[in-house]
Amino acid sequence: MAMNCKPVPTLDARINDIRMRTAEIVNNDIIPNEGRLWAERREGESFHERTEILELRAEIKEKVKKAGLWAPHLPKEYGGMGLDFLAHAYMNEVLAYAIGAASLFGVVAPNSGNQSILVKYGTEEQKQQWLMPLIEGTMESGFSMTEPHNPGSDPRSLTTAAVVDGDEFVINGHKWFTSNGIDADFFIVMCRVQDKDSTDPRSGPMVQIIVPAATKGVNIVRGIGVWGRRESDHCEVKYENVRVPVKNALGRVGEGHQAAQDRLGAGRIFHCMNSIGQMWRAFDLMVDRAAKREVHGGVLADKQFTQGAIADSYIDIQTARLFTIHAAEKIDQGLQAARTDISAIKVYVPAAYTRVVDRAIQIWGAAGVSNDLPLWGMYQGARTLRIADGPDEVHKILIAKNVLGQYAKGEGWDFGN
Ligand SMILES: Cc1cc2nc3c(=O)[nH]c(=O)nc-3n(C[C@H](O)[C@H](O)[C@H](O)COP(=O)(O)OP(=O)(O)OC[C@H]3O[C@@H](n4cnc5c(N)ncnc54)[C@H](O)[C@@H]3O)c2cc1C
């Protein structure tokens, strides 16, 4: 089923135009080809068959570029759309309707996050060496922050050390869940700059350092198996006496934590809009099935359990969507209070997404968990989102802290602002 995306009366013509043109490619070129575009390499698949899939992807990318819809996250001078915040958020919900569509529009995590960080913090030399090849697609990258022995939900606990030795950093640390680690040509590694003789592994300012994957001492231990799969591209990586030039620091020493927050902060709006696009898809699949499937002498749509699932999902999607747009508008206006709402949507949206997909799976029965539909992937993705990018509890703590702080100042919370 195609996404029913019409101009939104409250949006300006420019954003509506972007949404409509995005929907056209999603509906006409991506959804009808989903089965082929993302098919795993099959046993006995011929070279010709594989080439056809790659050609199809390239054709769609070319169409996207011609339509001026390539790389919504990048400024124009780097070949992107140069979109403002709200336009980007509104485009994302349309893009995310088709699984994998973002990659055909030039947005592939973690490369896209690394590109944005390089645009903001990179020196001219770093941009030429790492950013441009990443944009052109001749290089891949990873972001290496989380450590197995320290809680990722408290980034201040990280202990990967970078010791200055002459004009080099010597890096020692153990990371895991470094996504895209198998293909990455370089990693952006979150480290602490430490004195050679430091005895406190949690002391020292944070810095992000660009580390080429081919550097001696970068050891990919494994692609961690997730959700029952034997291997994934979320890698465990050991950095053992890795030497890189001091000029590979991305931004100033001490800016590392802020740079990571930049990456995650506003990005959470885009992730939530992605989730909303996917909920929209799950909802369409659910309602379509309910209208057609006959059980116990009538269509599912006539059963009140099904109607309840549809109504609850409608409420979940609308609440998640309006809440996210509300937070996006606050950020767009530069309002400090957005921080509380960003955390609130980071908790609310993945939970709502999980509920909607869960109901869609239930209504589809066995087909719901089959590989014939995208629901299984959505279900795993939604559940994972409650951990990645700051687990629920961390965001709830932040919400409560902000609210309690306001009351401690003698003011109540102003829900209108
Ligand atoms: C699919 C996937 C991809 C990822 N990709 C990357 C990547 O590319 N690069 C990267 O660096 N990292 C990546 N991560 C790691 C991710 O950022 C971390 O998993 C996340 O920050 C949580 O850290 P943790 O797993 O160490 O959990 P912990 O910090 O150990 O927390 C475990 C649990 O404790 C609970 N908890 C935490 N704090 C509190 C509290 N104060 N009160 C009560 N309960 C609490 C939460 O329920 C939390 O889920 C990825 C993770 C996944 C699952």
C-alpha cells in the first residue's frame, strides 16, 4: 500500500513540496521494489541477479539526486539539501515509511552522524581527508563510544585513554557496539586525554579522535550477534597502543562530551520522526489486513478487539507525532525548554512504536512474524531504540530533574511553552 501523504495545511509550500516529492519516490520506486532492493544474497544467486539489484539502487539514488532530495542532513556546500531543522524532521517521517529508503536518499547511520560531526568540528584538512570521501561513498565509518565494562548510559564513566606522546596520541581502550565496524575505513573514537602516569582511569578531558581502521593496534574482535543472528556489524573493538597524529583530534580537547551530545540531542527528533513514519506504515498494514481478513464469519475489521487495536494505534501515532513536532518547533525557535521534551519523546515514541507494531503483528497472525512483511524488523528496531541513544531511565531522570528544578525555583511547569 502506498503512503497517503498529502500537503499539510499548516506547513509552508516549500516543506509540503519536499514531502510530496519524497513520497512520490518512496511510493513509486521504493515500496514496489522492497522485496528485491533489500533481499539477502541468496544461495546460488547469479552475478547478473545481484548486479540488477545494485543497478536498481543506483537508479533510485540518481532519481533522488535529480529531484534535489539527496542528503537532507548535510549543508548545500557538501552536496546536501541544506535543510532547516523543521523541514528535515517533516521529510524524515515520509522517508522512513519505506524500510531502508533513507539509505537511497544518502542517509546511512552511523556515516550520516559522523558527517554532521565532521562538518561542525572538522578542520579543513580533516574534511578533505575524511568527510568528502564519506559523502562521496568511497569510505565508510563507525562511531566508537560505548564500552563493555562501563555503563554507556553514563558516558562520563568511559575509560578509553589517549596519552599524548610527542605529536601522537597513544590510544588504549575496549569498545563494543561500534556499528558498521566491519566495513568502516575509520572510527571516531571517544577517549579521555590522560597523563602517562594517571592512576584514575576516569579522569581527563574527553575528546573524539579520528582513527583509521587500518592503524596497527585497531583490533576488531567480533561482529556481535544480536537478536539471534550469529553476527552483526555492531563490533567489539580493542584499541591497543594505537598511534595516530594529535591533529586527528576532532574539535578541541574537552569538547568531546559536547560533540557527542550534539550528535544525539537534536538527532533524537529525526529518529522519532523516523519511528513515526514506520508506525504509519505498520498502521497501514494493520488496517488493510483488518479490512480483508475473514475470521469466524466476518472480517477482522468488524470485531471490536480489532477496532480497539486500530483506535489505540491511531492514538499512539497521533500523540507521538504531535509531541515530536511540538519538540521540533521548540528547537527550531531555540527554546531551552526543548531539552525536557526531547527526553520525553525519546521515552514515549519508541514505546508507542513498539505497541503499534505489536498490534500490527497480532492482527496479521503468523504472517506478521514472517519475512514477507517488514514488521519483524520494525519490532526489533523499536525495542532496541529504548536502549540505544540513552535508555528510558536516563531520560526520565532528566525530565524529573528539570521539572523539580522549576518547582524548586518557586514556579510551576508551564505546559503551554
Ligand atoms: C543496535 C545497537 C547499536 C548501537 N550502536 C552504537 C554505536 O554505533 N556506537 C556506540 O558507541 N554505541 C552504540 N550502541 C550502544 C548504546 O549507545 C548503549 O547500549 C546505550 O548507551 C546503553 O548503554 P549500555 O548498553 O552500556 O547500558 P547500561 O548503561 O549498562 O544500562 C543498562 C540498563 O540500566 C538501566 N539504567 C541505566 N541508568 C539507570 C538509572 N540511573 N536508573 C535506573 N536504571 C538505569 C537502563 O534500563 C539501561 O538499559 C548501540 C547499541 C545498540 C543496541
